Amino acid sequence: MTDITKNAQLAPVQEFQRMDADGDGSVDLTDFLRAPHRLLSELGIPEESDKGRALLEANKTQWTFLLSLGDADGDGILTTDEYVTARTSPAFRSADRPGKGDVCRTLFDLLDRDDDGSLDRDEFLRAGDFLGMSDADAGTYFDELDADGSGRISPKEFLKAVKRFYTS
């Protein structure tokens, strides 16, 4: 089992801790959007571009839904317990969840720099940090996903990879 497969079993508490940049025990919208803002910046993609706006809006939709599931006191902030409640809720995994898959689709589009409808190894490695992976783990994971050895990953394979990373 590779490190990335082990990391695919991250608990919601660990996800929460990654988002809680200041370590205050709570995550607000600013904390939640830190990773997509950083990714856009690192890729040199303006937040006001179509791809930038799409990624941020998809993340905001996901945040709003998480709040609806877990924000017990209605303060717009999630504590560790509230986040775990939201992430482990059957409604979060529901096929009818608002915005389900939108973050993955917008991330894929953002990473597909040549707009050819697939990700090559270099394009995929750009997602590693966003998903909390080292470059080495992301490279290993790419190799696992590219079962046919084509050197490319389709949108469907990418969505499957992200789902496996967060829900395995």
C-alpha cells in the first residue's frame, strides 16, 4: 500500500486541522477558501478569470452546504465537532448534495492547462498540494491512476481519484 493510499483514509478531524491555519479550533469561510486561493495564486490564474471564479464558487457552495449540516449554533463557523458532524453526515455523501462534484470538475478544468480534456503527469502534480499530497506521493498516485500507461488521466478518473482520496 502506497503512502497516498494510506493518506486516502484521512479522518475528517485531520482535514479540519489542515484547514484551521491559525490553530484556533474553528474554520470559517476564509480558512476554507485558503487552499483554493493559494492554488490559484501558485498557478498564476487570476481569481476573477472564468476558471478562478468557478473554483471559488464551487468551494463556497460546498462551504454553505457544510454549514447547513454542521453549524449547530448558526455562527457561520465550524468547530471540529461541527465539521466532523457535517462530513460524516449521510447527506454529505448524497448524490443530491448541492454542488456535488463541482469542486472536482472545476479543479480538473483549472489544472488542464492546455484544455485538451485530460491531465498529464505535470498537470496532475499541480493538484497534489491542494489535496495535501507531497510531489512524490502525487507522482505515485498518478502512476496508479494511469493504469493503461497513456500518460493521461480523464475527468472521470480524476473524479474517482479525488473521491477515493477523501472517502476511502
